Amino acid sequence: MPDPEILEPTDAIIRVHTAAICGSDLHLYHGTIPGLLPGTIIGHEYVGVVEETGSQVRRFKKGDRVVGAFHVACGTCPMCRRDLFHQCSSGGVLGYGVAFGNLQGTQAEYARIPYADETLRLVPEGLTDEQAIFSGDILTTAYGAVVNSGLKPGETVAVIGCGPVGIMAVQSALVLGASRVFAVDLLKERTALAEKLGAVPVPAGEVNPVAQITRMTGGEGVDAVIEAVGGSKTIQLAFELVRGGGRISAIGVTSESTFDYPLMNSLTKDITFRIGLANIHRDIDTTLSLVRNGRIDPTVVISHRMPLEQAPEGYRLFDQRKATKVILQVT
């Protein structure tokens, strides 16, 4: 692929040092996201150094070490002015095909970052690439989902799915004051990691999660559920785990177009259901601060580190659940 060039005065070109394979990249890997043209560079998790800036970029200069959001936002449209950066009228997702702005991604030596002043952040001094990279996507996705759930200190939370995003949701819920976090996953090794971080493990391959969590909450269910898998089965489980008057915050990426919404159950139980892509720009500064001050350690999910040239093997391992998180060392 040719090296990217400045196309707009708000662009920056970065030399990527560290990239990562995201769970949502597997939808591209399996061809379930339409509009991915041949020659598209995929990937949207990245840390790098600024090489060049457009004439309107004010916050960054050549040599700055940066991490960026997986989605770009202009910062000036009506949605951005409401802090709904993920709904930006000019936005898009890096490396995710025509339906998401047809932007090239970051699993490459160089990347063009549109709206650099809004999309990028300086990496705080003292943070490694691996500590910083997750604030551009999965850590901030998870943290934002907990914020969106309306969690109050002392409440109980169930996190469905203990992959990388789920593990970040466990840490985020605890740092935001949850009294107990129940970590639900079919794989016992995943719930074991969540237990090490302070969660109550609920290995769904061995126990009935609804029965166990209902019993451990005095028959009520949890105050909030974070659904971090994606798809109708786990969303249905969320409705079974939440108490009356509780909240569900769904962030798992899915390619399903519809699911059977439990309308009557939601009505009678007074359930709040919220779903949506992550608003990274809103929360990235907070998560970088939490990592910098040792409140959250996102690196616990890393299982493999390999050079960019071995990315196909990284995808194979990740797809087969032989890897929890693959870091691609670019330069």
C-alpha cells in the first residue's frame, strides 16, 4: 500500500508503533460487515508518533506521541457540540469499510487520522504503548458503558462476557463504586481472570448464571447489566439478570439486524435498556488518567505480542479463542 498523505487541513499522519486486533475486527475477518473493499487497511487501535500535520491542526506537532479514538469526529457539528462525538455527521470508524466512512485503518506502518485535534490525545508521560492503546477503544468503550448504565456507588453489576471489553468493564465498574461485580462467561479461565481483579466469577458453562446471581442478590437480580458480547442470546440473558427498575447497557458489537425485544417484561419490570457504539472522545481523557494513576490495568488482557507481518496468525489465534488480546508491534 502507498503511504498515506494529508488530504484535508485537519489531518495528521502518524507512524504507527503499536496496533492491536479488536474483537470487532472479527466481523470483518468473517465478512459479516458489508462494504469492505479490496485493499482496505483494517484496524483501529493504535499508538504512534506524529509525522506530519495539516495546516489547521493546532494541538499536535511532528514527534508527538499519540493515542487515538477508533472513530473520528469533527468536534464542531451539532452532534459533537452535544458531546455525542460517536454520532458526528462527518465521522467514521477507521478501517471499517464503506458503511463507516471508508477510512483506512491503523494495522500498518503509517495512518492518516482525520480531525486530528479531536481524535488524538497525547500519551501521558510514563505510560507505555500497551497501557495507552486501550483508551482509544476497548477500555473507554467499557468505561463508557458503565457510565451509561447509571451506576451508583454501592450498586451491583453483572458483566456478560469476559473477553477484553468485559474485563475492562469489570475494572471500570469497580473503580466507579460497584459493591459487587458478577463476571459471566462460558469460559472458566476468563471468569478466573475477572475474579483476580475483584469480581465474583460466574462460569456459565458450569452453573446457571440466572439462578446463581438471583440467589446471591437476595432474589432481586442486579442493579445494572453490562452486555459485552453482542447478539440476541446474551441480550436476553441481560433481561433475566437485571432487577425490577434496573438498567441494561449493551455494547457488544453484533451483525444481527433484529432481536425479539421482551416488551411486556420490560414494561412490567420498568427496565431501562440502552445500546450504542462507544463515545470514545467523551471519556478517553478519564480512562487515560485512571490508567496513569494505577486505578485500572488494561494490560492484563494481553496474551500475544507479534510483529505486524504475523497479523494473519494473530487473527487466526484470536478467532479460535487461543488468544485474549493480540498486540501488533509495528516499529
